[in-house]
Amino acid sequence: MTAFAVSQSQPPLNLMPMPSSVQMGTGQLLVDRSFSVAATGFHDASLDRGVQRFVAQLSAQTGLPFRPKPGPASTLQIHAEHNREQLQKLGEDESYELAITDSGAKLNASNPLGILHGLQTFLQLVQPSATGFVVPAVTIKDQPRFPWRGLLIDVSRHFIPLTVLKQNLDGMAAVKMNVLHWHLSDDQGFRVESKKFPKLHEMGSEGLYYTQSEIREFVEYAHDRGIRVIPEFDMPGHSGSWFVGYPELASNPGAYNFEVGGPDSVTDPTTESTYKFLDKFIEEMAKLFPDAYFHIGGDEVNGKHWDANPKIQEFIHAHGMKNNQDLQAYFNQRLLKIVTKHHKNMIGWDEILHPNLPKTIVIQSWRGQESLAAAAKQGYSGLLSFGYYLDLMWPAAQHYAVDPMSGAAATLSAEEKGRILGGESCMWAEWITPENVDSHIWPRNAVIAERLWSPQEVTDAGSMYTRLNAVSLQLESMGLTHRSARMHMLHRMAGTEDISALRTLADVVEPVKGYNRWDDSKGPIDFHAPLNRLIDAVYPESDVARHFGDLVKLYSQSNFKDKAAEAQIRTFLVTWSENDAKLHPVIDKSFLLQEVAPISEDFSALAAAGLHALDYLDRSEPSPDSWRAQQTTLIERAKTPRAALLLMVAAPLQQLIEAGGNKASQ
């Protein structure tokens, strides 16, 4: 249970994820130029580097160059009982205790993993005050709810450089995530150097791949931050990039390239040469990636080429199989033996679940809690990713409401619940580039991190958003670009220094949700097309629109008498009603912005209608039917996606306009 004893004079703590137990004290600890850290108990080079990073980040947050005074007294004393595992394992103790008084701070943990987490909590507690930077007096006892708290990043569809990935590792460490699931191969790209099968990366990557030395250094970088790196090589489906260099692996003949290979091509599971190839390949990759887990994908296998191949059909009948699912289970059984031979545990997506596979495999569910619960009932360990797909552009609150133990999983026995290891957020790369990937992951990923770390009863969305805003600023200060990248993209689109009007529009629109952008693409996605439109720059969630909606709700609940809320609403509407006139000259000069001209026009027109609605409400006078009918047409148009964007203030403005014509509100 979370214990909160916060006095009225204490500001709320902007912690994310929220710790297991928080007890407020009295007073505060001053963080000044003499700040210092001392370690007792176990510490090694890795922990020393963690402390050095902490001090550097604290210096960056405060702008203070630390000059510790000589002597035994240290501001923060850390103590680890013993070393962590040399190869980080699932379920290691990550707990810590942090006690802060006005005279100093102590951080204790059983091993350096807990110390690393406690240092991140300390950073989140630092705040400016009238007398300097301070940390409130508090006692925190903390531990994770789930041992597996991951983020999947797909680098196959759009290559992401290691510098950007390292920034995301730093972000993960800040919110106590401990697994990077690296989706390294798919139809659109094979991103790892293979010395045994060089045509995989030479022909399957268009020259964009990670060398083995880079990967080793990256894995060490992650390990230093308490993060395990798990590779995924998707098979037997999503394997088109493999076939560019090795077409003999495919179920259908052809000269493969990224355009011809396509998402329907699948591996031939009936030939022994396939398994000899995979044995050598997995042996090589198992040495490169030291973690105990190895992800084989296994999702969305299109069986049309199996159906069309007489040799494969003959194999199915000869082995007494009923369908393609049985054939995939056969493939997975063979693959499991290879993965196990090379001392790895196999993970796959929902589709690999089959009674013929042993209980040692881990099922990652993208379909929902039902499939997660079904796997647990059958004795399989599982992870939840359903509801955590960041690429679908859902608001933070929607991700926050998804819990691995809710729905069907809530009815599991204690033993079955114990098989649910945690979950992973997912950033699939159809619509991201190195430029905008941070803004698609952060800060929303932090709320998923909280769902997987914090007690289940920590669910208040209002508190979440308050804390998320603070954490977002901290993440940007660490080097992530989820805020700043948008500014660069808007400047590029506008071609001018003054982007204030464009920024005003960008603040109130969001990308279409789910897979609607796929539907709007009118055909296969061109993975070489530039992602430089407004949809590629705007945030997945509009804070301005959410705030405006809250104001309208507050105003409505007061029966339209709350003058303070009305004044804030008017301020927004005056600015918005004038925005199109300011933005239109910029739109006229930029081919990248011309598609948003209708949205800009409707945005300003709708804001002007909102001002008229406020006037009617002030006069307790119902709006004319003809005026209201005209605005209804405008509202419906404004609520329709255009340029793959949603005008998020259309709904609250509709509420105002409709209220202006409701005589009952007088």
C-alpha cells in the first residue's frame, strides 16, 4: 500500500513512477555547491559511473558546479549490501530506501540496481525554492510491482541511430524501466551485422545497420543503467529482408527486394536447410546479446504462400497436420530446440501459444488481457503489450488505464497471476524517424512505466498529468528531444523565424488515432517517403486542448456563472479567432503547410463562434436557430480528420455553442 502523509504546506511530489511508500517529514535539504556523495558497503566501477552520472545530471538540473568541501560529511550517503548479478537477471532485487532530512540524505539498497533507482527518485525530488534548490524531507520505501518493465523500439522500418537509442535508454532509466526490446528485423530492414551470413545486413539493410562492436558497446551502456537488452528477430513471418540476400529461405520463389518482398513473404519451415541456417545464426546472435531471453516474433504469419506451395502442403499432410497453425507450431518447436541449445529462453507474440510448446516459453500479448490470462492458465509466463502501443497515438490517460492484472487477468489464481511478469510499451516505426521518435515515445511512456512499477491503486489521472508535465521537463533536460524537435520541424515547415501562429495551431491538433493513418495512406506505406508534415511534428496529445476542455467543463458545471473560467476561455478564443489571418501568409508560401489551410480556417471560425456563444450566455439570450444550424455544419466539418489531423478543441467548442442555444441554461 502507498502511504501518504503530506502536510498542507508541502507541495505535491512530482515523482513518476510513484513509489510504494512515501512518508513526508518536516523541513528540507539544501542542495548547494558543496553537495557531495559518499558510498559505503559494496561499490564497483559500474556503481561509481552511476553516481557520476547522477552528479552530472543534478548539476545540469540546478546549474550548480559542485565543489564539495573537504571532510567526512557528505550530503548523500549511499550503501549497497552486495553486488548485482554480473549478467542482469529477471527478478533481481530492485528495492531501495531513501531517507532525507534537513541535515542529509541516506540511500540504502541490497544491490546497485536499487541504488540507481533511488538516485533517479532523488533527482525528481529536487526543486527550486526562495532560498535555493532543495529536496523535501521524506522517507521513501520503494520496490517494483512487476519485474519486467520494458520498451520495444522497432528499428527495422526506419533506422534509428545509436545516439538516439542511448538517449532513450537514459529516459528509461529515469522512470525505472529495465528492459529494452530491440526489434531488429522485419520486412523493411535487417539491422545487425552478421559475420556468418553477411548478405543479411549487406543486402537487407540498405547500408543502415549496427556493427557487432557497436552492439556490444550499446549493451554495456544499457547494463550500466540497469537495463537488459533483448533482441527480436521476427520469424517465420515479417522476414522479407532476410530473403533479399537468402531467397532460398522463403516459401515462395522470387527475386526479393524491399518493394517486391512485402509483408506476405514467410520462411519455409519444411526444409532442413532452414534450421541449419537458423542454428548458425542464433548461435552467433546469442553470443552477441548476453541476456537470457531471445525473442523470435512469430506474429501475423500470412499463410497464403504456404497454401500455394505444393511441397509445403505435402509436408503438412505427411506429418498429420491440420492447418497452417500446426505448421507454425512445428516450426516453433524446432526453433525452440535451437534457442534452448544456445542457452536462451524463447519469447514470442500471442500467435506462438500452442499446447505442443513447453511451459518454458514466454508469451507477449498484443491482443489483450484475455490472451495473457489464457496463457497464464495454461502455465505460461506472459507480458502485456496490448494497450501500450505508443505508435497508435492514444493519450496518456488511455495507456494509464490499462493494467496487466485487469480484465480477464483479475480472476486468475495467485499462482497464475505470478506468471504475469509485467509488460512492454511498443514503438513501431512505420511513422517515425530519428527526428520525431522521442516525441512519439515521451513523455507518455513514463505513465506506462508507472503502471508497471507503482502499486495498482495508484490510478488518479489528474495527479498523473501534473506529475507527467514535471517529468517531461526533466527528461528533456537529460537530452531527449520530445519537446525541442517539434520546434525545429515547425521552423522548417514555415521557413520563417516567427512560427507563433503555426505553433498555436499545432498546439490544438493531434494525429489521427489507431491505424487510421494507414487507412489514409491509400496503399502500401512508402518507407522512403519523408516524414516532414505537420502530422509528423505535432504531439500525440494536446495539453492545450485538454486544459481548454477542463475549463469548458468547469464553466458548464457552474451553470455558466464562473467568471474566472469564462475569462480564461475568452482569452483562448480571441487568440484563436485571429490566428488564421496570421498563419495564412505562412501557409501560402510553404508546400508543406498547404494541406492544413482548411483546418486553420475552421479553427479560427470555430473560435469566433465560441465567442458569440459566450456572448449569448452572458446575456441569458438563446442563440438564433439559423446561427446554431450554421455552426453545427462548421462543427461537423471541424471534427472530421484532415491532413491526418484532429482538431481537438472542436468538441469543447461544440459544448459552448450548443449551450448558447439551450434556453434551460438561462
